[in-house]
Amino acid sequence: MSQSIFLTGASGFVGRAVLKRLLADGVPVVAALRGNSELAGVSVPVVRFDNLDAAHDWGDSLAGCDVVIHAAARVHVMNDTEADPMAAFRKVNVDGTLALARQAAAAGVKRFVFISSIKVNGEGTPLGRPYTADDVPAPADPYGISKMEAEQGLQQLARDCAMEVVILRPVLVYGPGVKANFLAMMRWLDKGVPLPFGSIDNRRSLVALDNLVDLIVTCTRHPAAANQTFLVSDGEDLSTTQLLRRMARALGKPARLLPIPAWVLKTGAAMLGKRSLSQRLCGSLQVDIDKTRSLLGWVPPVKVDDALSLVARQYQENK
């Protein structure tokens, strides 16, 4: 008998893909949407909320649901305009998450799958020394801190009640419809813009959207996932240079990459106040998914080049 899933953030980048997969698997889903968000071409029961905070009453919407997948969040943004970003992140990511989880437990939900972030571990790793799921958390910004505090609250709740908690910390997620820096790089490559990233010898873990979705669905039902924390990636780490070359190949375009030394880029970025951008482009952030593989028997089903081809195809169809 299929589990019934309560999915928050169902109109978001990850949430939409999770919803599509669950419906394809024949799993009954209740979708929680913020404000006037819509689900084009999908017919499922919908619960709407204006503010994801401690005061929100989920009422009877959780009744009969076996699993909550909590993908809604106040996400990390560049140049945050909030007067108190930490308070804003805590209101949604900590208070809102824990209020939902407590009400889920009271409603008899069996498992709560929380989509956290690798930012709980930190902002970067020395080359060849990846993060593991059991490392001591070291978040460096309000978003990462709020996700860590939510994790800690959920772990305590799991100790106090019968509801199981599963925590997933994804790295950078890419897939059809991806935005931000990933989309910007694809646009540059598509236009043939020469880029100064031909000599970057870092390593970054990434996760294709379909791989993340597959692990999320696995964690809704796998017995060994109960009360565990997992890191998730494609299982293949790439340098920025390698990623750009493979993105260009997926686009069918040449990669015009200039061999500028990484230290030159970092120095220039620091002078322009773009240190965090240079860290993402030149620094390493690797994760070890051995725990995910061994406990769950999980293998990323989609290869990097196949995932990049999907992104490139969608980009070219919609640009």
C-alpha cells in the first residue's frame, strides 16, 4: 500500500521535481504551497500558507499522511536586504520547521524528511578532504546556522516521540530550470564568451536534480534511513574547469577558457569585494557519500554528463 506524502515547497525547484516523481510512482501527495503559487498541469490536493513560522496551524491537512517531505525554506540569497537576516532565517527555517514537525508528530506522521543544506557542514573543504555526514557542523552564515538549528530541533523531537526524522544535506543542485550562477555560466558558454577559468584545479561536489529526488524518495521508505543524516552528490567531483568543458560539450559549443592562474582570480575578486564568488569558483567543496551508499544501498542513478545534457536541452529549448 502506497504511503501518503505531505510535501512542502511543492512549487520550488526541488519540490516540483519531487512531486513529479511521486505522482509517476503512484504515491498520493498533498502539496503545501506558499501564497498564490501554482502547480501547472498537476492535479493534487493543495494546502496554502502565507507564512511558514511558529504560529502557522496546519489544522487537519496532515491527517492521514504517513510522511512529510519538508522542502520549503527561506533560501540563501546574495545581498540579503533584511535588517536582521539571522532572525528572518530562524523564523522560517527553525521556528516554522519545528512547528510543522511537532504538528506532524501529533497527527501520527511516521517519518519527517528534512531537506537541509551542505552549508551546515561549512563553506569549503581542503582539496581531497571531503565533508562527511558525521562531521561536527561548522556553518558560517545565517542560512547555514538556521538549517543546523532546525536539524538539532528535529533530532531532539525524534528522541522525544515516535516520529522518525531523516536529514539530507545536498550540495549545489543542478537540473532543467536551474538558475543563478549555473545558468549564468551556461549562457556565457552558449554565447562563446571567453572565460578566465582554464586553470582551476579545485574539486566541487554537485548533485543532479534527478539524483537528489531519487534519494529523497528512497528516504521516505527505507528502514535504515530512520533518524539518520545523509550527504548527497553525484559521486563524481569536478573542477570548475572540468565542469565548464563538460557543460560546453553538452551545449555543443567550444569552451573558450583562458588559463588564468587561480591566485590571480582570487586577488582580483578580493579587490572587487567578490571574495565569496571566487571561493565558489576557485575553492573546493567535496562530500563523502559512503554512508549514504552503504546504509541505503543507494547509487546515484544519473551520470553527470547525462544530467548536463538534460540541462542543456532545456536551456536551448527555452532561451
